[in-house]
Amino acid sequence: MKHIILGNGPAGVVAAEALRRAAPADDILLVGNEVEPPYSRMAIPYLLEGNIDEVGTYLRKSADHFDGLCIRQLRGRAVALNTEKCTVLFDDGHFEDYDRLLIATGSHPVRPPIPGIDLPEVQTCWTLADARAIAQRAKPGSRVLQLGAGFIGCIIMEALVKRGVQLTVVEMGDRLVPRMMTAEAGGMIKRWVEKQGVRVVTKAGVEFIEAGQKAPLNVALSTGEHVDCDLLIVAAGVAPNVAFLEGTAVHVAKGVLVDDTMQTSVPGIYAAGDVAEAPDLFSGRHLVAAIQPNAADQARVAALNMAGQKARMKGVLAINVLDSMGLISSSFGEWQGVPGGQGVERADEANGRYISLQFDGEVLVGATLIGLTEHVGALRGLIQGKTRLGAWKQRLLETPTRFVEAYIDCQRPNS
């Protein structure tokens, strides 16, 4: 049996290895469209900080790792899929046939339709080539404007600060990481990074970009302000790589829709990672959870099913953990709360502490934390296990930091 895995990021690599263990004699073709060996995009900020070199971003350190597993590799980009003939057309014009196909093509950075967005000093931060371009321009003292302060934007922000640039961050939302943090928590992070020397402009966007007289770029903000900068980094979100699926029977919404076996609407075709839109743990609604641990879990489940074994995902649990220049924040599950649910929020900004817990009946369904890094596994366990809290719910509403006690007590038999 021949398996094609489109995408050699974390999901693709884990799937290829899991598939080899489950199907020792099958033909496996791992496809990537960049010149470098498979690498982790999440390691790029560490590269920009100078903590690692490019080899440090590689997912597997041995040059012959995939050869040793008899996993063939191909450099190419899928441009069309024929689900009836079971063939993939690549950008060089050649076809590959398959018996099972895994779509692990990941996502790409969004470039908003802003005049001047294609100027050479405007850069995304997604590939190793991007990182090289940023490193050339983001020198100590350089004026850098970053558009977007979501999860990826905040990771890039820390790397830029460590490079010694003069950084201005522009965010459309009213706080940092608005799709991960509550209003109070996002505000705390904003005030924290401002204390570290970053200028943050919220509730603002970029109107246009043009070549400047006092600097390479003159950037006009929606507030009416003009900002001179040497480099503009676009971190305005990402979108799944699904263009090659147009006109096929593979159903696509925000991402490729899959069931709990990671199979798409077409039998024999699976999806995993940033490109996959899978059922949520609590609501059952489909969502894209673009985090590396989730990609690995989905990849293993997909690989087992491709090999003919039965495996299922229990449901995606949204998990985000962020280090903002030493301030650690995290959010889990339905962190924003659910209709008809209850919640509790406590903030101690002077000591860098914050907690929000969200309940649906007796079940803890979401949480947001800042500065509370110990024992978060207990909190995740309560949420992922859909633990019925009983009397502990009221205790947590009164003192939410007691979640470790709640977890231990609820694990006892007959608790």
C-alpha cells in the first residue's frame, strides 16, 4: 500500500514515523515544499534570539533519519487532487498516485490587502527564509513595527526585543492575544510588555505603507499617526493551505473537516495539524487548534487509521501557553465561558498573577492563567477529563487557586 503525506512539518513527520511503525512494509512518501530538512516553525523565534542555529530548528537531527526508516522524501507542492483516480498533481507537472493520503499542509501567513504590503522591507515571520531576511534588517537600534499581537505575534515580539530593536506593536483588538486571553488578562500582558520597553498601540490597524524619506518605510495607522520604520513584520494571522483541494469532494470550512478518526469527507483521505478542522472536546463543533502537541496527537491517530488500525481522537482541547518576556500565560478549553455557565476571575497584577475559571454546570470547561505555572497539568486534567466537581465547584468559585486540591480529591475513588 502506498501512502502520501503532504507536508513535512511536525504533523507530517510524526505521521510518517507512526505509519512506519504500524505498517512496516508499506510505501511512504513524505512531501515538503521548502529546500530545508523538516523543521519546526515554532523554533524560529529562538533562532532570531540567537539561542540556536538553523540546525536547531530541524525536527530530526540525523541527515539519514528518514532513509533509515525507508521513508521516501519529495520536494514539491501539491496543486491539484483527483479523488476518483487517487492522484496528486505537483507544481513541476508530475503526478503521484496513492492508496491513502494525509493532508498535513499546515498554514501560511495572511497578508492583509494593505497598499504597500509587498514592499521589500515588509516581512512575514513563518519560514527559515523569512528569519534570514528579518535577521538582516532587525539590528540593534533598528526601528521595527509589528502588525498583529496574537499568539504568533507575541512570540515574535520577544525575539525582536532580545535583538535590541525599537519595537512598536499595532493590534486591531483592545488587548494583546485577544483570541487567547480574557480582557483583564490581555490588558495585564499589554501593560507588562510596555514596561519592557515595547510600544503597544491597540484598537488600530495599518492604512497604507510607502517608501519613507526619514526611513525605508512610512506607515500610516488608522489612528492618523505615521510611523517611520526600517522593517515592518506582518503577524496578522494564518490561513490553512487548502487551495489545491478546490473542486474536490474534500469538504473545507476554515480548514479541512475531519471526524474523530481524522478522516475527511472522502474515504482514504485524512488530515492533521494546522490544516485540520476537528471536533471540539466539549461542544463537538469543528475548530482548528493550531498547536504542535495537537498536531502530533492528530497525526498519530490519522497514521493508525491509514494503516488499517482503529484509533480515535477524544476531541480537540484548545491549549495555548505563551511566554511574554518572562510573563507566562496560558488558556485552556472554553476559556471565554459558555452560554448559561458560571465563571470566577481573580487578578493580582502587582505580583503578576491572574486566574479565570469557567464552568458548565459541575464541569470545569475553561481556564485562563497568568503567572501560575506550577501544576497546570492538574487544571488541564480537570478540563480534559470533564470531571464532575460536586462540592468543589463552589469552593473553586470562592478560591479558584485551589484547583490542585480539587484535582487530587476528585481522583480518589468514590469522591
